[in-house]
Amino acid sequence: MRLLFVGDVFGKPGRRAVKELLPALKRERGVDFVIANGENCAAGAGITPDTAQELFAAGVDAITGGNHIWDKEEAIALIERDQRVVRPVNFPPGAPGRGFGVFTTGAGERLAVVSVLGRIFMTPYDCPFRAMESVLEKLGSSTRVIFVDVHAEATSEKMALAWYLDGRVSAIVGTHTHVQTADERIFPRGTAYLTDAGMTGPHDSVIGVRKELALRRLMQQMPVRYQPADADLRLHGILIEVDAGSGRATSVERIGLRLA
């Protein structure tokens, strides 16, 4: 099974990059299932039904979230009704929607997609380690292939979670920092790993935001309404091949495409 994960889709420019680059990438690389982090796909903060539908229409099969998942009010109804959108599993009990979903590829193979938040340098939600234990207990042996998007600030926390879950999930890929790292690997017991998949959107920017706005905020320490930049559009992500029978990853490759 070939899984493609698309790093944080940032605003309209990110959605454009997905629409124009993803279809050919899927065909050329024989991708069976596409997951994208969509917590920033609506104007750079949050998600809406319309922006989610754009990603699905472009070929995305499941969308994961993060700390900005509720930034748009419309997200609540979307996440409650559309099981293809999973919000972080370690939000407190009673949060709308679900933190993981079980899907089926076009070839009839099952996989689970999980979204989980880190706590270091972020709002201290429920423990991601214990939350993942709960997910694995609920999944049982129903699916061997399990993909985890860990939306976190600290490299150490992402890597610790990967060591903790090595051999029990197929892949752990980090999001949130919008900068693709170069540490892709397969852990000893078969879990694929990358600290951060990067950002899909405008790279002539400060992690997606117009440079002049980010500089004004940092230099003047005054409130600034961030807006997505619009130049140098790229799709960043990771391609992972998994043995569907064992759930072990067999190959991992960073993806970086630029829109001409």
C-alpha cells in the first residue's frame, strides 16, 4: 500500500498547489491513499466545508487537523458530519467529531488515520501517549495499517512518540512547523518517521504568511492580521510504502514539488 501524506495546506495558495500538483503525483507514483493536514487550509487558519471539499475534489481521501482546527466556526458542523475529517484525538471529552477514522483504499485494503496534538510549547491537551494507547485499544486487530499525524512544536516530543509506538503503527509524521525536515527513516520495528512533512503553499513567505506582516508583528509587537502569501507555491509531503499484511513500512521518501 502506498500512502501519500501532504504537509500543512496553507490557505488558497496551498489548495491551488494541491489541485494542480496532486493528480499527476498520484498517477505517476501509484498512490493508493492520500492524507492531508488541512487545519490551515482556510485563509491560513482553520478549515471550512468549502475548503475541505476542494481538497477532496483534488484527490485527498482524508484530512487531519491540529491546534487551529476550530478557528472557523463552520468547522464544527463539518467535523461532526464528515468522517473523512479527523480532529486531534486528545481534545477533551465532548469535543465534536472524532480523532481517528478507518478507511478503505480503492483496492479494498483497510487503514486507520489518527490525528494527535503534542503538548510541549503548546496548549496542554490530554496526554498524546495515553490517547494513542486508547486508539490502539479501540482498533484492536481490525487494521494493520495505522498512520499518525502528530501535530506538535517540539522535535523531541514527536520523536519520543515514534519510539513509543514503533512496531505498533505504520507511520508517524509530524506537522505544525511548516518546515520540512530531512530525517526520514524507518524505526527498528517498522514504523516510518519524519519530524515534519513541511508546508503545501507559498514558500516566498514566513511559514505561509506575507513577509511584511510577519516582520511587523515580530519587530513592533503589535497585533497584525496575518494573510497568506502567494508566491513560490510548493507541495511538500512524504510517500510511504507499507506492507498491508504486517503494517510495517518498507520505504519512505520525502516529496517536494514546485508549481511552475
